[in-house]
Amino acid sequence: MLHLINKITPAGLKKRVNVFLHQGDKYFCPFCHYSSKNLAPIGLDIPVNREKQIIGGGRRLGGCYQCGSTDRERLIYAYLKEKLLLFDADKNKSILHIAPEKQLSRVLLNFNFRQYICGDLFTPGYSYPPHVQNMNVLDIPYPDDTFDLVLCNHVLEHVPPDLEAMQELRRVLKKEGQAILQVPISKNTAKTFEDFSISDPQQREIIFGQKDHIRIYGQDYPQRLEQAGFKVARLNLFNEFSRYGINPDEDLFIGTK
């Protein structure tokens, strides 16, 4: 027994303690089935994120103490499972997942859909799971009208020509398909702010809330998607799925052709 205890790292021990201390019945994680009385703090505490009331970003209570899933990850899962009924239908679906979230990707991968493609623009110094391929969202290597479902969450704020990325995502989406296109979005800003002349990572963190962000999306985000050719539905699922620990202010942006 002592031998086993010695193998537990300080981080592992802290996690076990937190899982024990925070168990309860207010929140339920659909990925690991952990029930808790509160959520773990996640995100960056940068002044601009507070000033602009960034939804889907910034420091907040939104993590699962057991598996580490985030509020925005569980929001997407709630839509896919409960609204789109993705896991009740047949598996003959083709899915593209850009910059896949860990827990959501695991569920989709294990369901064995006909085609589940994960892509991310590989960055030196990072390791990627074997099922993720090096892919630029500006040049997706698949034909027009390939995918029934496209997931691209918290990617576009990193891409200078975001309109081109949106158009590329729309190109590979089937005519009857859906694209979930989430970004961190300011609750109190009407117009998206971007400045490509700011290239220093420290300055970007101060101005945009994260070192690799190049814009702060405003409430005009749906219009930007429409400019790329999408029809856009904006949904809020908090009242139905608050127990999943999702952000009450975070809307889903669903794009169709």
C-alpha cells in the first residue's frame, strides 16, 4: 500500500482530494459522470476579459474536477446529444472536428462514426494525439460538401483572415449539414475589434485577452458568419441543461448552407 501511495504525484493527490471535497448533486459531467456541488476555476484572469465581459473565455468557474472538461465542451455535447440526437441516429455520419477538445473528441472517436476527421495546425513543441492530422483551416484537404457536421470551436479568433476560414468551413459542409462555430465573444461590445499590427504576444494578451488571439469578437459575430455565406441560428441551452455546468451567457452559433 505504501508503494502505491508513493507513486501518486502531488498533482494526482490534489486532484483526488478535490474530487472528494467537491462532490455533490448540483452539477453533472456527461463525460465522466462525476456529480459535484461546484465547478473548478478555469481560464485566464486578464483585465480585458473582465472589461469586455468575454463569454467563453476569461477566468470563470467551469471545469470538471474529475475529467477536466470545460463548460463550453459540455455545452456542445448537450446540443449534439440532446438536440441533434447525434448518438441516437445511425453511425453513417461524416464529421470534421477542428482543434478537437479532449473529452468531446474521445466520445466522438469511440462512437465509430463512418468518418471522424480531426485537424489542427501543428505548433512546434506541442504533442498531438495520433488521430489528429496537421490541417490548416484555410486549406481543408477535402472536397466540397463532404461533412454532415463541422465543429470549429475557439479557433477563428486565432486566424487573421477569419472570413476565408469561415468560407472554407462552409465549403466542406454538406447542404443539409450543420457547423458549430464557437468563439469567445464580448457581451458588451457591438462591433468586433481586430488589429493585425499588434504582433507581440505580451501586447496581444493585454489587448485581446490571450497571447495568440488577434481579435475580440463583438455581438456582430453572426453577421460575419452570414457574410461568409452561412445561415445562422443562435441558441441558448442553459435553462434546459444548467446541470451540465454550462455558462448561462454562452450561446451556440449554428451555421448551415
